[in-house]
Amino acid sequence: MRIDAALKEQGFYYFSPDDLIVLVDSTNGSDLANLYVKLKPEVPQVSQHQYTINDIYIYSNYNLRTAARDTLKSDSILYKGYYVIDKKKTFKPQVFEQMMRFESGELYNRAEHNLTINRLINLGAFKFVKNRFETLPDSFKLNTYYYLTPLPKKSLSAEIGGLSRSNNVTGSEVTLRWRNRNAFRGAELVTINAYGGFEVQYSGQFSGYNTFRYGAEANLSFPRFLIPFFNLNTEGSFVPRTNIQLGYDILQRQKLYTLNSYRAQFGYNWKESAQKEHTFNPISINYVQALNVTDSFTKYVKSYPTLQRTISRQFIIGSNYNFNYNQLAGKEKNAGGLYFNGLIDLSGNILGLVTGADVRKGKSVKIFGSAFSQYAKVDFDTRYYIKVGQNSQWANRVLVGVGLPYGNDTILPFVKQFFSGGSNSLRGFRSRSVGPGTYGGGQIPKDSSGILPDMTGDIRLEFNTEYRAKLFSIVNGALFLDAGNVWLYHDNPDKPGDPAINGQPGGKFTKDFMKQLAIDAGVGLRVDITILLIRFDVAVPIRKPWLPAGQQSVINQIDFGSSAWRKQNIVYNIAIGLPF
């Protein structure tokens, strides 16, 4: 098989593994045998010759019902060595220049053959992709034919989803999506989404603070790199893409405030292989503005100054790069391997250099009436999976995130900050309730009658380990341990009265950070119906970093027989999909 694969890369189109025979000679009088790899005597001549590519024909609007009319070579257009047959001019011939890995006159190569097929499929514009080779009479040349049946150019679809959370929140979201798969005859994909959703808290002390969100988003994707003065391409099976995105969102927290945000992004996405993917956005803009802030929320801000960050104007203009490596891609369930996702996010760097912004020295620079954010941020998600048995797996994750606010900022923008706690984080603590550091403001006080602020930080460290095993049928079980926290980069801003950090003592990152980790443990059930996995996790805290020194470990206080203890410590999580 390996010999056949190697010969297929060198033009031996008709060669077959069955053309080889291994002769064994064991008559040398010892315990050894000589093996002789030879061609069978009856191997046909066509298997022993190298073939070159002659003409390449591309039927880019092939229809099975009208195949006879669609395959007339007289209708072809020669473009850079390729004959394109498309009477309706559905696609520009330039589309196929980057898709085709064959050229006329080259030796046949099976790897290039497969790459071409894969790139045409990954283009996302064709329903069927077929090809065949035809030998020219009395020669060792191949004519190549590609039959491409387009997907419907335009489509309209609707999606509806539902959610339920352990804090008595239920909700739904509806998305209406319109697609144009060949907008400018270059296999460009235009997608316009309109969506609306809500989250309603139907009981508990925070009932009535419902959330509504709606908005629209437009995406334009080109199946190639759009870079001035350069013509780049990738060598693998995947088509590179240039993406342009525009979006507008409205988030309404009933009885509290309304936020509207504008988004714009320009960037590139490409894959080296099925395991390695890159995303680079040289331009990323996000503008968030608060509307209709209620008197009730203003009162909460006086009690919790950090809430001011939620409604502060945020103007983020910068770049970001994301690299994803996934050894589990294409592997069976419960397989072992490494997963890594790394993000580098920069904002306001060029603007900061040009304007000389330095808020700590009293020079805050505004653009369009809003101070722009200036920071550098890295975020790493590393996971290692170990296959323990046929139906069991040991999963481990380490999250490390560091954001450095500087120049025009003393703290990361709220939407860029890290948080800890929740169904995909520390499952023994309420979502976004842990930290920063030893500060305990995220825990529910006894006299609370309203809303609590999210506890966020500039630095995050989190560890998770989980053993997963099949129990019976479609039900799986899990045992897990979580540890982590978030911290602030600066202890107190030079600017007096800044609500970003004031009122959070113990929140700064110090050399004692490992002693400030919150820890929980728990068990879970997962119902896996292949297309959907529903997860039920229950966890309890075993270390609370906000408690006084010497009292932070609470594992000796566990008392499942006490209703008061259960009410304050047991956290239930309902989620879709695995936590990591």
C-alpha cells in the first residue's frame, strides 16, 4: 500500500497494489528468509507508465438533468490553462485558479488530486463535486473533468433555541438568517442575521430583572486572501477566507439599563490542516453606549461602585490573532490528545502612540466623545485528554489570561475582562461571583434585595480536572475538581473616585496568588443523544478565599444533612455540552 501511494505521487495513475508480489526464499539453510518484492508478470503496460495531465475541464454549473447540454466543450472558455464550461456565467473563472492544484503538463499526483476535490468541497458553494480522468488514445496523457453542481444561491432559514439555568433563569432566542452563496460570482458568501432573545427570572430574590437582547449582523466572506499588492494562497485542503463583519446589538436589563453596541471587523481565517487554524483580524472595532439608565440602577451603583463599569462607554479599536490546535479533530469519542487555543488581543496601541494618552498623568484622550480603550491581552486555554478505557476519559484544563491596561486605561474594558465561577468554570460558585483576589463582594449578602455586580478582573488563573465515564445507555457520569480566581492588575487608580477598582480591597494580583484560589468539587450526569448533550452538575465549595486567613478551607464544614448549609453551598448547574 505504501509503495502504491508513493507511485501515485509520481504519475503512475493506473498502478495498483495488486500489481506487486512478494516472493519468499527460505532455502538458505538458516532461520532467516529472503523477501523479494517484484512486479507480477501479467502487469499491464498502462500500470508501468507515468501519466501527465493534458486538458482540464471544469463544468461549474453542472446539472444532472441537463448533463448532455451542460457538457459541450464548444461552450468552454480558456482561463490560465483551465477550460471552464458555464453558459450562464454563474461563476467567474478566477474562482478556480486557487482551487485547482493541477496544471496541464504536470505528472498526475494523487495528493494534488485529493487536495483539489477537498478545496472545491470546502468552498461551500457546491452541492456535489465529482471528477473523472480520461486517457487520450495512444498516449500517456489524461484529460481531467470536474463536474460541480451549485447549491441554491439564496436561502432563508430560522432557528430557535431555549435555555434554563440553575439561578431560575429561562429564556429563548430566535434567529432569522438569509444567505447568498455567490453574491458577486466569485463564490462569496453573504450572511445577514436578525435575532432576538430573552432571559426571564421567574422566581427568587432577583425576579423581575429580565434581560432582552436583539440585533442584526451582516457578514461578507471571500474565499481567498484579499491583501493589496499580494496574491497569497494556502497549500492545504482548506480554502482561506477574508471576512468583513458589521453588527448592531441592543441589550435591555429590565428595571436597570439598556446598552447598545456597534461592531465592525475585518480579518482573515485559514487552516494549515484539520488540526491547526488561524484567525487574524487586523481591524476590530467595538463601541458600547448605555441608554435609559434607571434610578434603581443608580442607587445600586452607590452601594456597588464597580457596577459603573457595566454602563461605561467603551470604545475598542485594535487587532487580534487567534491560533487553535486540536489533536482530537477527527478522532473517536473519549480519545486522548492535546487541545490549545491562544488569543492575542491589542487595542488602542497606535492611537496611544499618536495621542500620547496617559490617564495616570491626567491625560485622557477621547474620540467621538468617548475615551478609547488601551490594553494588551493574552488568553490561553490548554486541555489534555487521557483515554482511560473504552468508555472513559480523564480531561484536564488550564486557563491563563493576562490583560495589561495602560496609557488611556487603568482597567480592562468590562467586555474584555475575565471572570470565574459558573457552569463552564468553577461549578461550585455562582457565575462571575469569585474574586477578584480575596474580595468577597460577589457573594450574596443577607440583606440583599436587588442586583449584584459581576466580579471581573485583569488576570485569570483556573484549573479543572474531570473524570468521565459511561454509566449506562446514553447516560454518562463525571467526578470533577475546579480551582481558580481572577485578580486586578492595579490596586488603586491614581485618579481619585474611579469606580473601576475602589471598594475591592484584596483584589490586586500578588505573589500569594496560589493561596487565593477558590476550590470546589462535585459530580455530574450527562445525557448524550449524539446531536445534543445535556449536562447536570452539582458542586460544593471546599475553599473560599474571601474568608479570614485560617478559615478559608471549608471542607470540614460540609453537612448535607443541614438545610441551611445546603441552601448556602450547593450549586446546581444545567448546561448544554461539555464544560471543556
